[in-house]
Amino acid sequence: MKLRIVLVWLVIVVFVLTEGQVLASGQNEDLKKLDIPKEPGWNHPSYRGWESLSLPGLIATYYDLDLDRELDYMVIRKVIRKASAEETTIEQAIEIAKFDDLSVFFSHPVVYFTNRNPLFYCKGVDHRRNCRGDIWVDIAEDGLNGNEELYSLSTPSLGVR
């Protein structure tokens, strides 16, 4: 009897593990189809800075992926909260961001805390720092995993507000 129970559990565990691998490989294929570059990060040579956008509550980070001195990639994050730079040191801001799993953008007089993962990904940026290429939206803001959708201002999907 105990052997049967162990065998049933073993079959269930193997099934769950292999199903997870199949799903993960399917997500990787979906990402390749979308052709969304992974964000390099602020310490990568392609990083070109960030700015608070004119739309309140959004911060854009810019990259020159092919290192040709022209911006070609931008990600946009939602601001979760702000703090005073006069009352918050860089070290404190970093600790807060780590604790709350957020990203931090330090300027004077405001420190911005944003979601860790972007809401929008834009491939193709013009000289005015506007997106001129493909835009993808990640409503869940859970990182690149295949659930991103191509976004168009003329025909937004029902999930986008």
C-alpha cells in the first residue's frame, strides 16, 4: 500500500516537473517571436540615462543597443512612490528599493521608486526620445516571459486601459 502511494506521488511529481519545462520552453519561443530585447541595465555600455516623462507617474530608461550613438531602445516604468532627496540618502533609497523589490531613480529634489519590471518596451526611438517603432505592453509587469502584447495607440487591446 505504501509503495503504491509513493509511486503515485512520484508520477505526479514527474508530470508536474516536465509540464513546467514544456511551458517554460514555450514561453522562450514566444519571446523569440516577439523580438523584445532584454533590458541591459544601468551598468551596461548601452545605457544612456533616464527621465521622468511628461505623463505623470512614468519614467523612461534609454539604451543604445547597437552602440552607434543613437537611441534605439526604451522601457517605461510606473512610479509607485516618491521621496524627498533631501531626506533620503542614496543608501537609504537603495535599501528601501531592495526591501520592496522596486527600482530606484535618484535625482534632486525627488527620489522615484518604480516597479521592478517595465510596463512598456519600445524598440526604435527618435531624436526627440519618442517611440517610433514597435511598442509592447506588459500589463502584469512581470518581466519578459511571453505575455507581452504588441501595443498600438490606434487599436489598443481590451486589457489595456
